[in-house]
Amino acid sequence: MLQSTRDWVWRGWQVRYTFITSSHQRLDSIPILLIHGFGSSQYQWTNNIQSLGEIHPVYALDLLGFGASQKAATRYNVNFWAEQVHEFWRSLINRPMIVIGHSLGALVAATVASQFPHSVAGTVLMTLPATRQEQVSNAWIQNLLSMVERSVANPLLIRLIFNIARQRRFIQTALRSAYVDPSYVTDTLVDAFVQPTTDRGAAQTLCRLTQSATTPAYSRSRETLLSQIHQPTLLLWGECDRVTPISQGNVLHEDFPDITWKTIPNAGHCFYDECAETVNQLVLDWIHHSMMQPDDKVSSL
């Protein structure tokens, strides 16, 4: 198995990505692209990338502003990251892929699938968070909250929050709320979240992220995105998720019965890590049954 980490330049900004391939892969294996969640990086896929890479060429990238990618002075939103993913696909993959996203990454993956359907053969959404317009349906309240948040999200206050949020103890506590089993929150995992906060422009990036996340234009709603996805889609959710409760997933499952719905028992928001073996097999089985041509299925029996 060959794994390499490289840099790619997009619009003049440096983007870090990892590529993994194996001699066991078929020449026609569908490539997979992994997209991490908010505040995270491609490191989150440590327990997934090699298992998936045994069968498929796998790419994992750090979204701009996160991980080892540049902390760019720009306006961030889900469409912006979807454009990054699409340009990455066009430059380095350039054939239909399976796009897998977690949390924020799931919003980005769904946006790529709906906005650039030619690039996506299938979509795996690991927890799909609610957007601002879904959390607050009243337009007047939305505008009021946005005004308040914009006034609070000034650079001095954000820098103070940044200096608190970058502390190891704070990050460790936050991660423990995302996992059911606290033993997964290792020093190495905490380091993966702490390291990007030392990069040049990290505090400014947090300010920009905070300001953009408060606007309705940050992302289209989950319902809008899912209604515009016509590729096979798998929706996964941790049954014990304390960050984005499974009740939200149940509603999406009821509203979109054509989407394959699977829940992960005894796992929280980071079920891809807590139950990596189960999740990897679920994804591979789904790809096998959803993406293979009828002739391929017959020959594999």
C-alpha cells in the first residue's frame, strides 16, 4: 500500500492532502474523497483511510482554514469549500468519485453532489448538521441573532476566545463530549486539534469562520441539499450523538426514504473513529451493492 501526503495550490493558497492506493485495487475502482468536520482535519480518518484504501484509491484533504492547509484571509462558507473540493477533483481525480463527509464535511459533500453532479458517483453523509435557517425558522429572529452575533464577533473578543479554545484542556473536554468512550481522546488526537491553532493567521481565520457561520448564506438547508442529490446516498448517524442528536437524522430519514439510512449503536458524534471497523465495512458494502454494474455483481458471486 502506497500512502503519500502532498501540497496542492488552489487560487494561490496551499492545501494539504493525502493519497493512498494499493496493489489490490481493480483498475476501475471508484475513487473516494474524505472531507473532515469543523475544527478537524484529515487526521480524523486515521482509522478509515487504509481499510478503504485496500479496495479504492482514497484521497483526504484539509479544507482551507483547517488542519495543515493555509489559514487564508478570505470569506468562508460551504459553497466556498465545495468549490475547493470540485477544483481538487478536477485537478487530481477527474472521474466520478464517492464523496464522504462528516458533519461540516457532510454539508460540503452534499453541496458538491448537488452542485457538481458530474463529479460524484455516490455520497456518504456521516451526520448532517442543521443550518442556521433550520435552527431558527423565523426570519425576523434570524436577522436579530445575526446582528447580535456580528456585533459580538469582533476581532478582539474572538482572539480572547481563541486563546481559551486553543488550550489543551479545553479541546480535550470538547472532544470527550463528542465521543461516548473517552479512551479514544488520546494525547495524539488532542495534538491534532491543537497544532493548527499555532499556524500563522489561525486567530484571524477563527474570526472569519465565526462571522460567516452566523449568516443564512453560510449553507443551503439540509432539505434543499438532499432534494437536489440524485446519486445513491448513504446517511450514517451515531445513536448516542450528543453534538447532533439522532432525532435530527430520524426526521431526515422519514423525509427522504430513498436515501439508505444506517445507525451506529453505542457511538457518538465521532462514530467513524469509535466504530471504525463497522463503519468501514458498511461503507464498502454499500459501495459494492450501489455502484457495481449488474455484470460485476454476477461475476462476484
